[in-house]
Amino acid sequence: MRIGLYPGTFDPLTLGHMDIINRASVLVDRLVIGVAINRDKGPLFSLEERVAMIEAECVALSERTGTEIVAHPFENLLIDCASDVGAGLIVRGLRAVADFEYEFQMVGMNRALDPSIETVFLMADARHQAIASRLVKEIARLGGDVSKFVPPRINAALRDRLGPVTVGV
């Protein structure tokens, strides 16, 4: 069985994330969405909420592709998480050259820690390259409409957490 791990904080899950999940799901038999516990980032949504959102958004995709997609919280090293879930492949999404420089360093470190685990990069679709969870949260906090950046359920969760979209004066 080919198992892949797609890690991130997913706070919140965006259409860019869903694009990568969709494309990664055809590469593996089981795709584990590694939901990082990163206390330094001060997430808007709790770990349990992020896991539930991912699971809810991936049900239809899993049924359509036949790929098992599961959310798995982790707080240890990425390479250890990959080993824990039996992943031979780490999937990373790229939006820009700046992402590549950071990811290039990560791959080198991960290969030094466990050369048996490969990393695959998937470029974000052009429609989603500018989407970053950090920016989505900022726009939502300031009352902006983020519906074109996140799935409808996530948009509703953002509105519930931060309040309705307001029109600036």
C-alpha cells in the first residue's frame, strides 16, 4: 500500500490545501493529512476543530477517488510522523520560489534523518497560488469576504468564529 503524508497546520483549511489533497490522493492508496500542533502559531481553530474540518471536507473526495484520506494530529518531527503512519512519501505544496527555498532545506534535513522517505512537491494551481491561511485569517478578522479562498463549510466556521462579513465605510 502506498501511503503519503501531507503535513500542515491547516488553520484554516483552504482551497489551495484542497487542491493539493485532491491531486495527492491519486498518487497514493492512503493519504494522511498530518495536522501539526504548533502552539507558537496561536491557531484560530483548535486541533480538534481542524481535524474535524479536514475529515468533513475529504469525505466526498475519498469516495470519488477510492483513496483513504485520514487526518492525523502530530507534534513530533515530520519525519517521525511519516514513520509513525507508515508513509513512504511526504507531499508538500508549493506556491512560489520562496516556498521552494524553505522546502529544499527541509528535504535535505529529512533525507539525512531518514533517506527511505521521499518528498514530492506539487505546485498549487494558478488559481490558488496566492492563498495562505495566514492571509485568509487576516482578511476574515478584518471583515473581508474569504469565500473564494476556502470551502463553504470553512467559510461558515470562520464567520461563526470571527463574526459576519462587514462592508467598510
